Amino acid sequence: MKQKIDCVSDACTEVLVANSLDIFPVLSNDEVVSCIAGKEADVGAACEATVRLAAEKWDKQGSYRDDITCLIVTFDQNTA
């Protein structure tokens, strides 16, 4: 199974988003960042928001939707 790994970052936190090729075909990096923003301390909620939005977009495109897997890892740049 192929997987796509993307990394997005802001001024305080770097975020690694690993997924099963079902998120980035329908969501832009900015949309994923919006799902994560403010939820860095609760990556479960960030994953849930990302998967929910991807599922909604897949459903709008038609009847096909594969399993959506999302793993988010945060790296706090303010700690040494």
C-alpha cells in the first residue's frame, strides 16, 4: 500500500500528516492546516476533523470513498 506523507508548519509547531492517499486528493494543505489549527494539543481531535472534512468532500464527488486514515505528529519548535 502506498502512503503519502506531507509536512506543514506554522510559526510555533511543525506538523507531520501521514495518510492513506485519501486526504490530499480532496483537501489542500491549507484545509488540513485549518483542521489542525488550535488542536495541536489534542491530535485525536485534529485527526477527526481532518478525516471528517475529507469524507465530506469525497461524498460530494460521488458514491466512492475508500477508507481514510490520518496520523498527525506535532513537533513543538519552542522546546529544546
